Amino acid sequence: MAWTTPGTATAGEVLTAAFWNTQVRDNMVELAPFSAAWTDYSSSVTFTGFTKGNAAIFSRYMRVGKIVWYMGSVSLGSTSSMTGTLNISLPITASTSGANFIGSASITDAGVREYTGTVINNSTTTLFMVHSESGNFGQVNGTNPMTWVSGDSFRWSITYEAA
């Protein structure tokens, strides 16, 4: 099916099943992907360089055609730790790897300051986070941009093309 430019019904016209099927049903099928619901990914997201412990984790994604929107947040708990370079799993495999999608990131050093950053695809299945503070630019890890403790958090939001 393809989108049909809706016609205009006129007074006294008999609206047949064929009219409704073409003008309403078929066009609604074409529009359906644009009303996709968000899918929770919180229990499935995986990390390297980060020990979850009792962290509060929220992530979700939505796919429409080949476009994927993906967002998430993590707030470290008392048994969480940043143990190395942070990598975050993608919910749907990306079309290519290597800086082919970019999104935004935010890092909170609880009670101290906020850092802005960028997320970039590391591979077709993971992304990494880079903070962009002057004098301390780099990939997020156990000591960059700060030493991580309970209450610190990081958030991301990206859009990319699915494989």
C-alpha cells in the first residue's frame, strides 16, 4: 500500500467501503509507524567500564523505519562504580560503526557541577561518551571527568540509523 491523497466527500455522495478502505484504512496503515511507542530497555542495557551495583537505570528507545531514538540515564548507588572506559549497548544494531551518529550527553558530579558531552557510536552495537569541558576533554572513564561516587549520574540521547 502507498499513501493516497485523501479525496473530498461531497454532500449526497454515497461513501462506499472502497472509499473508506482507500481513504482511511490504507492511509492509517501508512501513518502507523509514526505513532510508535517507546520500548523500555532499562533491564537490558549493558555497560563495560561500569559496575551497575544498585544504580538507578532508565533507558528506552523508539524505532520508526530505520531511525532509532535512544535515551537513558544512570544514577550511581552506593555499590556502583565507574571502573574503566564507559561503553553503553545499543538496543538495535546500527547500520555502520565509527562516528556515524552523534548525540548529547550530560554528566553530573553530584553537588559539584554539570559536564556537557557527546555520545558517539563505538561499533554497530555500542556507544561511548565524551565530555567536552575545556582543559579536561576526553572519553568518560573511572577518573574522567571526575572520580565517580554515589549520587553522580550520566544521561544520553541519540538518534541513529538501524542496520
